Amino acid sequence: MEQNKGYVHNSDDEDRFSMLTDDILLSILGRLDITMAARTSVLSTRWKHLPWLLRELTIDVKRFLSVPSSNPIELEHMDEAMASLTKAITSFLATPRSEATIKRLQLKLYLVNSYSDVIGPIVSQAIDTGSVEDLDLAIVDEKEPDDCSDEDMIQQARTVDSFFSAYPSVLHCLTKLSLYNVCFAKWDLHHILFDCCKQLQHLCLFNCDAGGFSAWEIQAPDSKLRVLELNFCCLGKLGVLCLPKLERLCWDTWITPKRPLSFDVVPSLKELNLVCGATIDHQGFMLSEILRDTTAIHSLILNFQGERIWIKPEGEQLCTAFNKLRKLSLHGIFVEFDLLWMMVLLEAAPSVEIFDIEIWEHPCIVDTEGRRQTFGERTNPSWKVAEFKSCKEWLLKEFQITGFSPMEQQMTLIRAVMQRASNLRTIVLNDYQPCDYCEEIGALPRCERLPPERVFPKGKGEQETTVEQLVRDMPDCNVQIIFGN
């Protein structure tokens, strides 16, 4: 045993650690970020070669930013981070890897200054020589959507297009692509993504559009795309005409006031996630019109972000599209809304086994005149529950509520579900999830600013009282009611 300045070093422990097989040590290294993994090479000759045997590499420019980084991140700091990232790529990829092919390379970078002139040839060579099999590429931009002008987005598109044109091998190897702040008005997006990216399986677009609120139609019968994610994309409409391998589509925030989405040939679509706070211009739409040509959806998530419910009332029209639905999630439901309208959706989806709702109550979003001018008044859903009732038995087994409080609206819904769902076994009641923005403004805890009926029951006595109220007049109820965190 050696001792130096208070640090005890046991050489026997080091020997036992170094005696582990390469596979185990590589599994350990794979859990570290790339800079830390590279530093282990200086520990001993036993470790010297290991980082260059990793089969999966993640090289993220944000890992090279100075800490703490500024907000927004300044160009100077981006440049410094890219300089470090370029060195890391050169170290890991510049020399052909004869011993270990990189099964998956995750690369997140800024296209600033001339670093792409170094990175592009190195990555292309690694792809062409077979050193890299799959590439997950994110070309990021730090500007927020509200700070991006049309010219900014067109310029970003030129930059991205120049990179792909110069290094076409990158496109051929892409399995996942993430783009930020790109306007495709002067760029043949469909050709690039579906004709050139033959291996593309996952596409993420953040604040991207086709220019002038244009529609975007996807007709790609040979595409391998399985996941499509859109965030703040100002499209007039998205028409998925043919994507036979598509399994999951997520769209967070659309601008068009009418139906934002349509499907034609999507036989593999299993999960649909729609997130939007309805502005005053949103007219709402029939959910059945979106789902009309889908046949396999088993998970549906609708998030209203505390604003108006943007799906129009309907019941029986949804039965066909809901035929295989197994999980229904309704999130961002304003705390004061009536909830019985949800029973109509459950009647249309008797195959649902998990029903999950999240209640929305956030003091960080103040109901000012400015908010009302953008989003309008929050109005209760006008669904008539009694107009539609299925004769089929519900398969519902689990009912979850996040943001629970013993308010009349929530208690009424829970009791209605308990009485209707003969297969129900578990109800999970959770408190609200923490909100960073609420904490930043110093919002008081709910127990200090809200009446007791709007606060999650913490103590055993409060929880027992809630259970008694729920099972009242249901002596044969066998549902387990669990209070979460």
C-alpha cells in the first residue's frame, strides 16, 4: 500500500480491476462521456487501447462547452467547444480501426466556422472504410424559435445543404438525423431525406418548416423511417401519404388553425403523440379524421398544455380507429375543467388497458390579458356524455392520475370509471411533478396557496378519507387505490 498526501492507493485493488476482461471494462467505459473515457487511456498500459475499442461512441459538442455556459450560448464558446470536439473526432476516427468497428456513432455538432472542413472528411472516410456502421447526427443551433428570422433559417438550410453535398457518405450512413432552425423552402427536403438517406430510421425536426406555412407531404414507400418527431414546426399541414415502416409520430406545437395532420398508408403506426396549447385561432378538429386511415395504433397521447381541448366532440366515429388502442393518455388538462367528457373516449376504446391523465396547474403561467389575447379563454369541454355508450366490456386494468387532488371533477371521473370498468384493478394517484419555472418564480407550495380540496392528500388520514369517498356505495369494489409520490 502506498500513501501520498492523504490519498490511500491499494495496488492490489488496481491489479484486480485491471484483470477484468476487455468486455467488462468496455462496458464501464461506455457509461462515461467521451472525454472521461479518453482520459482512462493514461491510467496504465492495460487501459491504453481500450477507449479505441468502444463499439458505440457519443461525441456531443455540448459536453465541451465551458461550465457554466452562458444563456444564450455565445459564438465564441461554440467555437471553443467545436475546436475540442474536432480534436476528439480526429483522435477516435482519423486512423482506420481494424480491431473494432463502431456500431453506432452519435455525433452532435455546430456547423460554425470551418470545423466541418475537418470533421466531414474524417467521418466520411470512417464510413467509407467500414469503421462506422450507423450514424446518429444532430446539427444543432442555439437560437430559440422566437429569435429566428426567416433569413436565419434559410441560411441554416444552406449550411446544412453544403455539408451534405460535400460529404454524401454521411447521408448514406444516417440512421437518425436531428435538425434545428432549418427552412426547406429552397431545398428539396423530400429528396434528401427519403432518396439519399436510405438507412434513415429516426428523424427529429426542431423549428423547421417548408417556408410560408407551406404543407409538407411525405410519399416514401421505400423509406425505413420508423420515428418522426416535429417540434415547433410551422407547417401548413403534414400529409403522411406513404410511410409503411413508420411506428411512432410525435408533433409538439403546430400553428395551423385547422386539422394539422393526415395519414394515408401507415400500416405500422402504433404510437401517436400530439402536444399543443390551442391559441385563439385554433378551430379544433375531429380526431377521427386524422385517425381514419390508421389501423394499428395502440398508444395515443394528447397533451393540451393547460389550454382549450382542441379535439371536437365525437364518440362512435372513433371506434374503428380505437379498435386496437391499449393505452390512452390525456395530459395538460386544466385543473378546473370538467373531466367526464373523457368517458366518451373510453367508451369508444373498450380495448384500452391503461388510462393515464395529467392535470395542469401552474402559477408560472399567469392568466394575464396578454395570455388571453394569444390563447383565448379556457372553456369547459362541451361534450354530452350520455349521447354515446358502448355495449362492449371495458378491458381497463389501470387508471393513473398525475396532479391528483380530491376536487369534485376528479372524484366524479374516478367514480364513474370504477363503476363502468369491471376489470379495473389499480388506481394510482400521484402528486404534481415539479416544475422548474414555478420554482424559479418562487411560487408557494400548493398546500400554502390552495384550499385543501385542491391539494394532494399527504397524510394517512387524508388518504383514507379520499378512499372512503371513492368507494362509497360500492361495497364489492376490489380496486386497489395507491397514492404515489
